[in-house]
Amino acid sequence: MNGNGTGFTTTGAGGGDSINEIKTDIITLTRFILTEQGRYATQATGDFTLLLNSLQFAFKFISHNIRRATLVNLIGLAGATNSTGDDQKKLDVIGDEIFINAMRASGKVKVLVSEEQEEIIVFDGDGKYCVVCDPIDGSSNLDAGVSVGTIFGVYKLQPGSAGGVSDVLRAGTEMIAAGYTMYGASANLVLTTGNGVNGFTLDTALGEFILTHPDMKIPKKRAIYSVNEGNTVYWDAPTQDYFHNLKYPTEGQKPYSARYIGSMVADMHRTLLYGGIFAYPSDSKSKNGKLRLLYECFPMAFLVEQAGGLATTGTQRILELVPKHIHDRSGIFLGSEKEVQKVIDTYKKYEVSA
């Protein structure tokens, strides 16, 4: 065993230089949550910890079904549309059911908002939390094997409330936790509880999410942009100007690289790790934007800000918006601080000239 007691090393056959180290003191998501609770919430009841444990069960269950989707005929359309008019995949329906059942079984959730449900779901019991989620974001890419994910956010139930829509129609600044799980080569959970951002990877052999990316910070700047340029003709002048300057910089400077997957979770995971900017701006075709504010924009904006980045509509901080309906949409730019600041400055320039 090595000196700090966290693992042991073995030497390759023949006494060569090949050394393999196996860590035996790993930090699971449950252990991490309990440690954070002791550090930041010494008077906590443990309810929030139990809620996060129920969330991770849902992520594991969804990940399991996605991995075997092709083998058990879970790909393709379910023959219906969801609350926002998108065609539902079979896995959308299953993912939604998994989430509903996990949140109900936790006993800690009073109100649930899902992209797949027209109205809020109010559970029986004395749950103190509200969960908002997109159970399987990017599901239109499932048949092509592209990474998809679950996006979620958590609010505390308002004092004296019996559970209602007003508990979730609140600014993103009132969220107490948010994150996403990306289902790709591995299942990666990225989480914030308001004290930074941490990343976990699912070890399928152990059945546990293991801390693999502690204290994640998004680079301050990076010459990468991620946007659906097929919508260029619909963009407003500031947005067109901003992206034109990225692609056609002043003489002597290099243009930005474009990276676009078409799955928000996958695009944002790359942006969070490597830096740059992800955008889905509002335009003349989608005047209020395309992405849902409550369970897509808010959680991602919360994560990015906690990692040191910015999130804006171009003129307003995303987390300061207040939705009027649970499925409201918004345009969004988010990512590295200096990259998003260029968007804000571009919009300010047009306001001044107007």
C-alpha cells in the first residue's frame, strides 16, 4: 500500500517500469454530498441528500435503458408529441416515467415539472423541494447514437405552500441545485449546489457515480463557438454581427473554430471543459427563443456561472429572468466569461447606435 493509504501499486511482469495504481479511497457522489452537507449546512435535515440520491438513481436507470435501446427496440417515435410540440421518442416516455417514479418515491419532492408533461405534477406527502427537468434532452439524435442527457434544477418549496405552479415560476437565482447527466461513452454527471461545480463519472461495475472532475472551472476564453448556423438568416443584427466577427476577424487574427453537435447537453459539456461559447439565440422564426427557460436555460446558466462563466440573452442575465409559464422559452448565449462578454458588448453597441 502506498504512503497515504489510498491505494496500492504493482510492478509489471519481469520487474519493468510499468506501474499500475488502483485507488481504494474513492469519493462517490453520496460521500461527496454528505461531506458538502457537513461543510456548508451543519443544521441540515438530510432531506436534500436523500433527494440527490433519488436523482442519481434516475440517472442510472435512464443510462441503463439508453445503452440497450437498440437491442430492445426503444429507438424511434412513440407516436405522440410532448407539452412543447416536439415528437416524442420511446425513450422520452420511459425517461419521463423513470423520473416521475423516482421523485415520487423519494418522498422529498412536492412539485415536479417535466418537459414531457403539460402541467406540473404535485405529489402527496410533505416534500419540501421542487424539481424541474428535461428527462432526455437531445432525444431527436438518439437513433444516430449521438450523446444525449438529462437536465435538472431544484427549488426549495416556498414557505407555507401546499405545492403549486408559483413554486417554480421563479427566477433562476432562486435555484438551490442544478446539473445534467450526459449519456455517451460513459455517464457523466455535472452538479452544482451553489458552491462550485463538480463532475462525476458512473462506474457501472460499482454502480456508483465517482468524483472525477472536482471544482470544474470554465476557461476564461477560447476561440470556439457552438451554434446552429442554419438559422443565420433569421438572426437579429447584433447576433449576425457577433458571429461574422468570429469567422472573419481583423487581419492577422485567426477565425474561431465551429463545433456543433445539436444536443445541448453534449455541446455544453464540451464548452464547460474546453471553453468557448454555446448559443441558441432568439430569432425572427422563434421570437422567444427555442430552449426552455425553466429546465434547460436556468440549470445550464447556474452551472456555467458557478464555473466562472456567463449566461445572457444578449441583453439580460439569464438567471434573473422570471418565467410566466412552466414551458416558457428563451434565447441564450453562455460559456466562457470573455466570449459571452463580447456578445453583451455587441448588443450594447447596437443599443447606443439606435
